[in-house]
Amino acid sequence: MARVSGGRPAETAAPAIRDAVHATDPQSPVSFEKTFDEVIQETFARPRESSRRAACITVVSLKVSWPTVARRATS
């Protein structure tokens, strides 16, 4: 993990970080070059998508079953 400062975009630091790691140990792999914002977005994207899907299914279920519920309530 690396922190970028000085107002530069984080994406521009990746080549310099990769070069510094390889200068220290050429056998060390450098992977998962992502900004913290990208990691957070990927982490919460799936739960958010699942929540939306569940909400849509709930709304459709209520719309389909509402006439039956309303008819039984008036009987």
C-alpha cells in the first residue's frame, strides 16, 4: 500500500512505485494497482446491487399480491 501526496493523481504514481519495488527486489511481484476509491467502490458494489434487486422483487411481489390482500380485507 502506498500513499500519494502533492496533488498528483494516484494513477500517476504506479510506475514509480513499481520501479522502486523492483529496484529493491527484482523478484517481488507488484500487483493490484488500484486506488483506495476503486477498492471501496468494488467492495460495496455487490451488496448495493443485491439490495436494489431485492427491493425490486419486493415491489413486484406487493403489486402482484395486493389485489388478493385488498379483496380479503373487504370480505
